[in-house]
Amino acid sequence: MNKLRGEKMSFFIDDWIDELVIKIKNEYGDRIIFIGLQGSYKRKEASDSSDIDIVVILNELTMKDLKKYRAIISQMPYKEKACGFISGQSEISSWEKSDLFQFYYDTQPIYGSIDYLLSLITKEDVKRAIKIGACNLYHACCHNFIYGDSYEMLSVLYKSAFFILQAKYFDETNQYISSKTDLKKHLNGIDQEILNICMDRKKLTAMDELDLVLYYDKIISWSSNLVQTY
């Protein structure tokens, strides 16, 4: 099992997930369509500060169900680490397909299946995911440089580039690669450079103003090219 160690705490992540799943099953029974894991734990890239991103899909979702799920989370050990997504089946089936692409491929099944979503996702939806991601990144970079100029935000912006790179590589090869380390092996040129910065983004907080401008310029130019290409 994977053991998570942090300051004043130590627990097995697999045991934590097992406990949550039991509570969910006890509460919702045969109304559960799917339970899954997303994010850094799914990608085997989690750190002590990582959230645990759990996906729950019910046959339908009401306010009563949300209150019950909130109560379940509040009873979990280390509840502050709990994060994720809960939805009704109709809503997720009707989701924006460019978002559904990332949702499907970045979710590891724990209980049930979301394979029925795959037929809803087209090649054009993947391209749209790249386009929207690049547009949002370009806007956020320009906005933050002018109004925020934050080292921490620049790190977040480079982190978000990873998901665009995943979609771009999938569009080019029809292969979805979950981890940054594995994806890096398949990239070259500016794409690999952007991912390298993403993976080592802590160093961004120690840069002087000149270096910061260069790193903003790099990611703005990269996202600008994608906006115009896709």
C-alpha cells in the first residue's frame, strides 16, 4: 500500500480510500454508478500536500445526497485532504465534451465503470480541449503578469500546461499518458521544455525579475501558438 507521511501524521492512502468507499456504499447502495480516483494520487505523483481527488457518480444527485456526502467527508480522518467531484449520471453524460475527455482519461476506476462515456468523445472534442486550455492559459498569463506578477501564480500556470500537453499528445498519437515523467519521454522541443519547467516549477519562486519575464514570455508564446494553431 502507498503510505503518505506528513508532519504529525502518517496513514495509508489505500486504507483511507477503502474506508471512504465503504461509507459511500453504505449510504447510497445500488444508486452508485461509479467511484474513481483522479489527480496526483492517480498519476502516482502525490506529495504530502496533495489532495485526494475522489469521483462519485450517482444515478441522480439531489441536495439531500450532497448533504449526506458532506457528512461522510466530515467523518473521514484527515478530511482536509478530501477533494473531488460528485455528479448525477445525466449531468455527466451531458457534460461539455472537451472537459469530458480529460475527465474520462484522468479517472482511475475504483467501483463501476465510465466506459459508456468514451463513445461520446470525438477527435474534435480533444482539439477543443487543447484550444480552450490554451486560451485560458494565455489569458491568465497576460492578466497575472500585469496585475499580479506572482511567482506562485506563475508556478500554477506552468502546472496547468501539463494538461494541455496531455491532450496535445493524445491528439497527435491517440495515446493518453498519465504521468509527467512518462509524457516527458515522448516530447521534444518547446513542448518538452514547458513540461520540464512544470516538473521543476519550485525554482520559479527563487527567480529575479529578469528571469521571471523570460519564463512568462516562454509560456505566453507557447500558449499563443496553440491558440492560433487549434
